Amino acid sequence: MHTPHVVVVMGVAGTGKTTIGPLLAARLGVPYAEGDDFHPEANIAKMSAGTPLTDDDRWPWLDAIGAWAHGRSGLGGVVSSSALKRSYRDRLRSAAPGLVFVHLTGSRELIEDRMSHRQGHFMPTALLDSQFATLQPLGADEAGVDVDVAGSPAEITERAVEALRTLDAADGGAPPSP
């Protein structure tokens, strides 16, 4: 019997975590949690002011996401989190060891263009450079896949589902349900 994964949709701001996360969760038949909802108000205020978060700012946020993921262990779920550094992903995995990461990737130009057109989000495009500078791509020893964000949300979601199927097949597990 296949146990559904808890998937973290990760990437720099503007890659579409909040768009792709719910679509991926729906395709996998599991709940979705918006990572930004786990931020304390102080973090949102800093980012809204254009101030990058420090690691000390991020630890409580990552711990809250990790607790949610732990609670979904064996049940499956999808949560968004930038998870830019290996140490952040390690912290998430310490709470929920079976996490699988879907790293949304794309060119800086494409992501900046998308960020400039979105409304009602607290992350300004001015912080994009700090996001790319902080990003540490998934290591070969980390359970996860890279998914290009070019194309429509439906196309990106389909690529993510297929990449997860490939990952499951490589690990000898059953593929996620369509």
C-alpha cells in the first residue's frame, strides 16, 4: 500500500508556490496548507517593508510548517514554503522525515515579470535578488524534484505530478494517484 507523501512546494518568491500548491494537492487528493499563513505578523511586517528575514526570524515559521507536515505524516498533504536553504529543509525534515520537495524553478526574468503583475502580496520584487542569493538547490541526497515554471499553471502542475511519479518509481514506491 502506498502512503501519500507530504510535499513541500518550494522556490524563490514569484515561482507560483501559492498557485501550484493547491493545484498539486487537488491532483494528489490531499489537503493544502499555505506556508505564508504560518508566518508570525512580525515576519510579514518585515517583508512588507522590503527587509529580508534572518534565520532567527524563519525558525519559528519553519517549525510551524514542520509541525503541520508531521501531523499529515502517513496521510499526505502539500504545503508551500520557500525552503531556500538546505538548513531550512533539514529543519523541516527533522519534524517530518518523509518530506518530498517540489522545487519550482525558472529564470529570474520570468519570475520578476510574474511578481510585477501580482496584486495583494506582501513580498516586493526588490527582495528577489536576496531570494536568489540565498537559494541552495536541492542536493542529490534530498528527496525531491525540480519543476520548471514556464507555461500555464495546469502545465506546471502536470510536470510536478509526473516528476513525483518518476521519483516514486525510482524509489520503488507506487506513483501518486492522478
